[in-house]
Amino acid sequence: MGASSMIILILAALAFAGIAVMVSKIVTKSTTNKQKAQPYECGIPTTGKTWIQFNVGYYLFALIFLIFDVELVFLYPWAVVAKKVGWLAFAEIVIFFFILFTGFVYAHKKGALKWQ
């Protein structure tokens, strides 16, 4: 798969997304009213202020989860070819784990893993 294939793939993806947005703009009827402007909270009418700040720790916790979740996505293909590649694959995964562990230690020191 060369560079031309990647360019064609990217252009096809952009065209598909653009066409989908244009079709939705053409087909749907856009109306505005007071009820649509209200915040939606699981079908329950809101009480009090609706614009509140959430603790950033929740977002950090979710991002750290995603980092380690993506790690597993990279770990499976490595496990498939590890026997063929040999010691080079082992060295690469050790470096990969070291980088992830460094990020984990950093997050732990910053307090991102402490639950409120």
C-alpha cells in the first residue's frame, strides 16, 4: 500500500463525511423553540444551576484508562509476532512498557489516580 492509496483513502473518508453532513442538512427540518434550548438531563427537568463545573480528576482518570486500554490494543499484535521477531520484539515491548510506566508514575505523583 503506497502513498497514493493512503491519499485516496483519506479523500474517500473526507468525501463520505462531507456528503453525510450535506444530506443531513438537506433532509432534516431545522426548527428552534424554547423547549429545544433547555438543557436535557435524562428526561428529568433540571433543578438549580445547570452550568456547574466538574472536577478535572474525572477526566484525567478517564484519559489514563484510555491510555492503558490502547496499550492492550498494541499488545495483541506484538504477542502474535513476538516469537518470529525474537529479542528485538522483547526489547521493543520493554521500552513500550517503560514509557507507559513512566506515564503511570507521573499521573500517580500528580494525584490523578486518587478518587474523591
